[in-house]
Amino acid sequence: MPLPSRSSTLLPQQEGFSAQPPPAIRVEGIVKSYGHVQAVRGVTCEVGRGEVVALLGPNGAGKSTTLDMLLGLVHPDAGSVRLFGQRPADAIRSGQVGAMLQSGGLMPEVRVRDLLRLAHRLARHPLPVEEVVRQADIADIARHRVDKLSGGQRQRMRLALAIVEDPELVVLDEPTAGMDVAARHRFWETMRAQAHRGRTLLFATHYMEEADGAADRVLVLHEGRLLADSTPAQLKSRTGRRRLTFSTTHPGELSRLPGVVEVQQHAGTAALVSDDSDATVHALVVGGWEPRDLEVTGLGLEQAYLSITATPGGEH
Amino acid sequence: MGVLLELEVKRAFKDWRFIVFTIGMPVVIYLLTTNGSTSSVGGTSVTRYLLVSMAVFSAIGAALNAGGPRISAEREVGWTRQLRLTSMSSTGYIAVKVLTASTVSLAATVALFLVGRLAKGVSMPWSHWIGSGVAIWAGSLVFCTLSILLGYLFNSTSITIGLMVVNLGFSMVGGLFWPTSTFPGWAQVVAQATPTYHLAQLGHSTQLGQAPAVSDVVVLAGYLIVFAVAAAWLYRRDEVRV
């Protein structure tokens, strides 16, 4: 076998390292226990640059601990975390990472604009203040005192602190906790704009519709383990169950119909969950139920999520 | 760090209730205890002697109250955590807290001196005013550091009582309210172990234009080191836990 010439293999090999920049997040087998409680039991995942990823899980699933380890605020008992190929603390210090933590508070007794000015001055390569104000949508609260903000305003202020560095990666821990519906809607508008700017976003949530609406990818965390890693659509299609709603005056027992696993009935309208919606619909029609206003819909991410977390071991 | 210091000092002085009570109480005590007094103590008049005692009481009260309570509150709301996600170092954060407490403590010292000069007609050469002022202010750094320590030791509810015990305990035992010469023998021994006693001695000697005694400086420096080491240890414990 002839020796490879310098130009043909050595250089491309070196380029091989630089042409493939390290991913935004690389987590390998992180584990964390608090006393007897195993909060995180070995999580491995990778998030590429520009991806929008939801970390989904119920309370106590280990989401916050995972994010804390990701940001270097908590040291894992085992495993490693690299952000853009660096240790979390270094990536943060160089301004590549911004974070909005559930437990990350705001300095009390000061005004929003003063706090923003502080964050701006502490930043290595900050966005212009007006730009942060615009992107985080805080122009209306700039003169307010931090301790007097509502839940939604507070979260927007935290977002401002998270993006002031113009970071490539933004990590958000339950960013819409404590917001009403309108504030949540407004917040996700802002986040979509952030994703369009090419930022990598990783957000923890327990609201399915947020993961569904905003994320390219969903990681399901349950009892400290990753149970699924897929797109919202794949996750939803994993369960074949459908919901059927209709009106009927037939007095029969709906739960006897084929495929039906759940029945809710109120004043002439019925809502069924069926494993085999085709068979159920057929039986309804042939059995003389005369269903009116029949609708058949998929169960959505929530049910898919429940079906995954209910199975011990999940997909693995 | 400069921006944070500016913001912290602004915040401390904007809280007028805090300023009025921290600086006002020693002033009121000074005015009440020296009212109509013509006697002398420690080789000088009571109004002049107590001026230093109360300036020390004022300075350490300001130092203690301006640092710790905010740290324990900020630990609770998670502001210290959020700061760890910025380029601000933890040493920077603590340095700012010490400097802020020290600024309030300077204001408290100056306020008391002004009351002594303007309301009670205490007169001294300028060098003595400045000498004792600087000595008290510099010595109160020990209490700024102690305050940081307490901020990591207590939560925001219990720190109130912790500060009161430390402040009044050190002030009474250290002889700020009554000269230690009136204490029984064993109590004098205890008094001389407190940093307040040595800070007051530092103030009294510089007020008379004497050089500070080495023993006072050494004891205060010793306390400063002990408090700083303990504060650093508590800080690390806090960082690992949160």
C-alpha cells in the first residue's frame, strides 16, 4: 500500500477536525445523586448548532438538574458535558451561552433598565441595549422596579439577561412558568424569532403544546433517564390511539364498542378514546348509533408522552 | 465590577429607611447620653469620648447591616446563581459587597462626626478628626467581612436576629456603651478579646493624636483574616449546594 501523500490525506484529516465544529451541546453519561435520590441516572445526548430542542418531563424528572449540570452550576457525579467543545464554565465566560434558570433570580430593588445596563457592561460581546430590549420585548417595563414585575414580565427580563451576550446557545428552564395564556403566547413569538436568528435553543418544559409548537426535536426525560429522542410528529404517531367525539341519542353502552378504551358522556355528546378508530366508527354506524357531528382526531403529544412515560424503560 | 458597585451603592442609599435607622440611631443615642454632661472620661470630655464610641457603633452597625442581609436575600432569590452565568467572578461579587458596606460605614462615621462638631461643639485639630475617622472606617472593614460571613451563614429571616445579637453583643461587651474600666475584672478580660474594644481603642488614641497601638491593629487584622477565611469557606459550601 503506497504511503499517502501529505496533501491528499494529512491535510484533509486536519480539516476533518475543523470542518466539523463541535456541537453546541455534547453530554455523555451524566449522573447526579442528592443523598439517596438519583436525580439524573445517565443522560447522553447531543444538540447541533441551530437546533431547537425541548426537554420534556414531569416535575421531578431531573430536568433542572440536567440543565444545571449542562451549565456547570452543578458538577455531575460521573460523565462529561461539553458546550461548543469547551467546559461549560469556559463557554459561559466566553459569552457563547446564555441561560434563563427557574432558580436564577433577579437583583432586587433596582429598575429593569439598570439591571440590563449592568448585564450589558458585564458581557464580553454584548448586543446593543436597544436590540436586547427589542428582542426580549421589554421596552414597556424598562422603568419598572424588578421586584414589582409580574410573572410574565419577570420572565421577559430574564430572557433579556440570557441574550444580552448575543450567545449562540440559549438554555431555558421552564421559561413560561407562572405566565398566563396571553403572556405565554407572546413569549413564544419572541422565542421563535430567536430561533430564526440561528440561535440554538434548549428549553425544559412540561407543557406539551410548547414542545409541539416550538421544537424541532423533543427529548423526553423521565426519572432521570432519556426515554425518547425524536421529532414531535414522530412522538405523536407512536401511539395509534384516536379521540372520537359525536352526538347521539342511542341509549346503549359505548364501552362495549370495539377498540374503545375510554368513555366520557355528557348530555347526548360522547367522547371516546379508541385503539382502533376504524373499527369503532364502523360499529357506531352499523350498530344504529346514528352519530352526528362525528370528529376523529389524533391524541397529540400529551398522550404520546404519557404512553412513553407509563412504559417502564420507554423505547430503550 | 464598577457598574455593579455603582448600582449596589445607589441601591443602599436609595433605601432611605435603612439609612435613616442605621445612621440615625447612633446619632440619637449620642445626643441623649451626652445631653447636659460636663464630666470627663478616659482623659477627655464625655461628649468627645462618646463621639468615638458612637462613631464606632454607627460604623459597625452600618457595615453589618449593609452587607449580609442583601447577600442572604440574593442567595434566596437566586441572583447569585444568575451572576454565575455571567463573566462576573465570585470574588468580584464579594469585593463589591464589602466595598458597598464600607461606603455606608464611611457615611455613618462622617454623619456622627458632623453631629459632634455641629450640634455638640466638639473641637479637635483637623488631623485628629481625619486620623480617627480613617482609623474607624478602616477598622470597620472587619465588620464588613463579618457581615458577608453572616450573609452566607443565615437565611434572610434569621439574619435579622443574628445581626442584632452580633451588633449589640460586640458593642456592649466591647465597651461602646460603658467604658470597660467600669467593668468587673473578668468582664474586662472578655472585653479585650472583642474587635469592637480594639476598634474603639484605635479611635480613642487617634482622636487624641496618638499613633495607633500595634496590639489594636494586630487584633483587628487577626479578626479580619479569620472572618475572611470563614466567609470564603461558607461561600464555597453555598456554591456546591445550590
